[in-house]
Amino acid sequence: MKKIVLLLTVFSFLVVMIIGCKEDVFLNNENDATLKSASVETQDKHVPNEMLLKFKDGVNENQKAAVLAKVNGKVKEKILTRMMEKVGDKQGIELISVPGPALEAIARVKGLAEVEYAEPNYRYEHCAVSNDTYFTNCSLWGMYGAATVPANQYGSHAAVAWANNKTGSSTVYIGIIDEGYMYTHVDLSANAGTNPGETAGNGKDD
């Protein structure tokens, strides 16, 4: 009787182990699928086989070479803008080309004493959408150009400029020579300026 009970106990234990293993395999497969999906989704948002690498101040060329060797990386471009120099950055950022997935390369160099940060070379897209219903319903024909929809070869081509991320500049001044403009409009109120030589309310063109 004791032998039977012992055998039943061992059998039950094996059944539980087998079911548990199957569940683990299933969960691991699920996790793998999720990770693969996330990897594909993330890759769409950054340039494959490229990463941005910022070395810490004082890191010499030999140390940089050693870090790059860990990922078999090559410097594709050095980014050092005037604004970066203005705030005291003398190193800049290195655009690194790597033979494998960028996220794997980043994981290998992150945390190294020589590295300030490493990140993917993200893709950024301009997503500004006009909230002017007259523009979106194609009523403002003068804003369009030959390459827009609707097309208007005699238009100002403003829509073409906006599509190319040219959405305004505080250094550009526009003189209105027609019937004036609504300076209280939400798109203009923050930028509308007046001639400092004018005396308000005197009824004269100063």
C-alpha cells in the first residue's frame, strides 16, 4: 500500500512538472513574440545599424577606440554644433555605424565609464496639422501652390513651405500692403508687431 501511495505521489509530481514546463514554454514563446514585435516596432522609429554615442569629457582617442571595438563600430559622423560649443561642449556626439542591431550595441556600451550616454538614431517626423478650417477645407486658395492638393499655380505656395517644416520664424517680418490683417487671430496674436514709430490712437500714419 505504501508503495502505491509513493508511486501516485511521484506520478502527480511529474504531471505537475510537465504542465509547468509547458506553461513556461508557452509563456516564453509569448514573451519572445512580444519582444520581437516590440523590436520591429522600435526599429521603425530609428535608423537601423546606427547609434548616437556621447563620450565623457577627458576620454582620449585610445579609450574611444576600445569602446568602439566592443561593438565593432565606426564613426560615421561627428556632430558638434556652434550651440554645443557655446555651452562648453568640446566633444560633441559621435554617429556610430554598427554591423548588428543598434539596440544590442547600445546595451553593450551603456554603463561603461567612458560613455555619458548611448541611444538610437531616432527618426523624427513633423506632425503639425492646421486647425484653420478654411485652410483644411481648401477655401484659402491663395495658400496653395502648383504641387499641393488642391493645386494653384498662382498661389503663395505657403502650404508647400509648411509641408517642408517651415512653420515660422521670429526673425522674419511681413509687411501687409492690402487691407490689413486680424492681429487678434490665434495664429498671429503672439507674433503681431506694430511700427514702433507709430503713436497709438492719434489717427495719423506716423
